[in-house]
Amino acid sequence: MPEGSRVVIRDLLNRIQMEYLEMPGLRLTSWQAQRLWNLDQTTCDEIFATLVREQFLSQTVDGAYLRRGTARPSLRVAV
């Protein structure tokens, strides 16, 4: 991946982390995130995969992404 692309991805990762920190309980599907942040599906999937791998986000069984530690006890979270 070219250096410029890595910088753009890191900037997007930081922006999306900030959005999740500023809005506790934010819960988005990939499609919703694509619309909200004007991302293509590949970029969105890469960003969410990175944030899950870094243990910042979790993905619920219905496919939504939320910040780790914000799930209600009755909500099953896919790892």
C-alpha cells in the first residue's frame, strides 16, 4: 500500500474513533457507516476490521459495530 494511502486510512481511523468516543452508544452497520462517512465498501470494511482487531470496536451478531465495553449485558457480541 502506498504511503499516502496509509496516511489517509490512519486519518480515517482516527476520525472514526473520535466519533465513537464523542457519541457513546453509537452503533452502526457497515452500510450506515459508508453513508455517514462517504466511504466505499472496501475502505469501510478495512477500517472496521482494523478497529475490531485493535479491540476498539466489537461487531454484534446482527452486524453492527459499537465501541467495546458499551454493549448491554443482554447483547451478544461476535468476536
